[in-house]
Amino acid sequence: MLDQKSYQEINNDLENYYRSNERNMWRNNFHIEMPFGLVNDPNGLSYYNDSFHIFYQWNPFGCEHKTKHWGLVTTADFISFTQPKVVLKPEDWFDKDGCYSGCGLVKDDELRLYYTGNVKGENDQRESYQCVATYHEDGTVTKKGVVIKRQPDGYTAHFRDPYIFMKDNTYYMLIGAQNNDLRGRALLYKSEDATKWDLLGELNTDMKDFGYMWECPNILNVNEDKCVFIFSPQGLECEEFKNQNIHQSGYVIGSLDLEEVKLKNHNEFKELDMGFDLYAPQVFSQDNRNIMLGWIGMPDKDVEYPTSEYGWMYSLTIPRVLEYKDNVIYQKPLEELRNLRQDKALEVNGLICDNYKLNLDSRCAEIILNLEMSNIKLTEIKFNFKDEYILLAYNKDTEACTIDRSNMHLGGKGVRKFKLKASKELRLNIFIDNSIMEIYYQDGLEVTTLMYFPKEEQLEINIKNDNKVKINELSLWYLRSVKYEK
């Protein structure tokens, strides 16, 4: 348990950071990250009192997965943010070893925060409690204590990450779990008042042997008949074109029968991101939009990220709007992010060439690229940092898209491969920040998120093809930095 002096020091350090103009070259300009400490899962995402409330897991005292608090920033436009602050502290008997992930619920003009209290006893024995707190308009939080005490029989204490949704004026809570056979599951609870919860049972799916733990479950309805079950399974077997990270985040689409506690007729699991660095996404609704943020990072991979040397680790994705089409989820950057654009720095339309070279003045940019694929089979896009580079390659014949960061000196390396149909056009929307890239393919059908840590600030992009190609569109904008203000 930490004393008030420690939290006053955090506040002082935050003030000093935002007063200073000194920044590490890997500090990102438009991705949410903290001045110090370790950030991971987005939590409690809500639209409340005309502002987006973005909570997140935060250890403000170091770059280890310990002492998890909930931090908070708020924004009306994803351009100007409030300065971060700690809102949930691990200081009670039911959460003394961490305020773990959870959700937000606006009810009776209050914002309720549901989370997992983590308690560790002797021999690292775990206890998990589902808890609730009230976030007040003045920014203070009142903990209300435990609403679900421990896991039901048949399940281990890996029982966490409550997510609440409503159906027919009834509240339902989905919780990630692990059964005694060490297989991942999700448990469903029901409540009339969002306070007293009754277990309905295990969510029945066709995924009987699908990893050893399911974290961060989400449910969202896409029409009257179908819903999307988003979760982060751990322990899937790696294949050539999928499940290439140590853990995954993805979804299935089916029909949710709440009486039978069953997800019926669901399709196969599809990953939400085919890159290196996305985990534990959470979805919330605002103005009929389903908006998702994720953690740019990966469990059990901390050694791959060199920023810990400078006292900070990890970021959150830009907000993505989820759209349902042809039984697939498309992810599109939130429209408000266009307000980050400065005047268009480059526009190319209809140019026919073999290769194209682009020198960027800043690693804070958005690029829209549309290549006509009718006369070419192979295209390569190389992001050069002098003697380092990241390679994005697409083979039209095999429909294989590859992203390779093996030629970077620092940070995680390796290759990620996935299937992509782009027989007529290859359409990319690329967001480049100082140490993060998010690449959206074919209007958001696929996405790759990755961190990179170049030794040089210079960035040159080379587009190379096996034949002459028509650049239908190449647009470049440099992006403003988001601001954090009191």
C-alpha cells in the first residue's frame, strides 16, 4: 500500500513533465501514453458529461506489471486531453495487489467503474473480486466494494475483466475465466439493478479447446440477429498466417441466446490486428458508433521495448470505429482525427511509375496510398531509417501480405504474414508516430499495429513494384500533436 506522499510526488512529476519541452525521440505525438510508468489495457471507456473518459491500466511507479492503478484522461475531440491522473488505487483488502481491468457504465447520471480486484496471498495464491466504484463529476472516486466475490465452482482464480452490456432493460456482465481443466472461458451474470449479480452460466460456444485463458471479453450488437464477441485468448497455436503473436485479440460473430447462455452459429475466430503489438481492446458506444481502443503492447514481451530505460512503456491505439459488413468487422480511424491534419503536404494522382520515393520531414504523419494492381504482382513499401528499415510487401498471386521489422536494431523483430485480397487496388491508410505505426488495409478489413525504435529520426519511404504501377492516390499530411491540459 502506498502513502499519500507517493501520490503527491506523482502529481508533481506530471506537472513538471507537461511544463517541460524535453522529449525522447520515441515519444509519440498523437497516441495516448503516460509520462512515466507502464500503461496497458484500456478500461472503463465511456462517454459521460459530453466527454470521452479513457481509463487505463497504469503502474505510475515503474515499468513492471505491478501495482496496477486506473489512470484517466478525458477529451471532447481526441485532440485536447486533460492531464492524466490516478483515479483507482490498490489500497483496500479486495484490490490490494492491483485494480485490474474492467468497464464503465453510465447509470442514474453516474459513471460506475467495474473492475477486478487482485489479491495475492502466501505462495502467490490469487484471489479475484469483481468490484465497483463511482466516479463523480468533480473527478473523485468512491469505492463501493465487492459485487461478485470470487469465482464459481469449477473455475480457477483467473477470473477477471468484467464487461457490462444491456438487453431488454436488463444488465449482463461478461467475465473472462479459466476452468479447472485450464481452458479459457467466459462467464455470464445477470442483474436488474447493476448491483446484485446472479450467475447464468458459462457462455457456450464451439470453441471448447481454444487457449488456456480468455481475457477482456466484450459484446456488441451489430443488428437484431447478430452480435460480436470480442476477447483475447491466450495459448493459441501459431500458424503461418494467423496466431503469430504470443497472445491474440479477435472476435467471432454469432447469435447470442441469453436464455440458453449460448453464442449460436458463430463463425471462426478472426484476429483484430495482424501486426505485432495489439492486445486487450475494449469497445464502447457513442452516437451510434462502436469505438474501440487497444493496448499497443503484448503480455510477456516487456524485454522487447527499450523505452523502459527512460522510465515509460506502452501506449494506446488511436480510436477505431468498428463497422459490420459481410459478416466481418471493419476498423476505421475515428473521423475526428482528421482535425489533427495540417495542410496537405503532398498529393499525387494518376502517376505511372516503377518506383516512388518519399522523404518525410517528420515521423508524425498520415498517408493514404492507393495502388492500381492490374499490371503488377508484387509491391514493396520500405520504411527506411538510414541503415534500418521496416518492409511491407504484398504478393497479389498468393494474396500474402508480409510486414517485417527484422532489420531494426532495437526493439522487437520478426515477421508477420496474413492473407489479403487486393486484386484491383491496394488501399492503405498509414498512421506514423515517433515509435508506432498503424496501417489500415482495404478500408479497414485488416490492420497491423507495431512499435519500432529507430536510432535515427530521418524517415524515407520507398515504393517499389515489379512493373509499372499507377498511383491512383498518394496523399500526405503531417499531424499535430495532441495536447494535455489541466
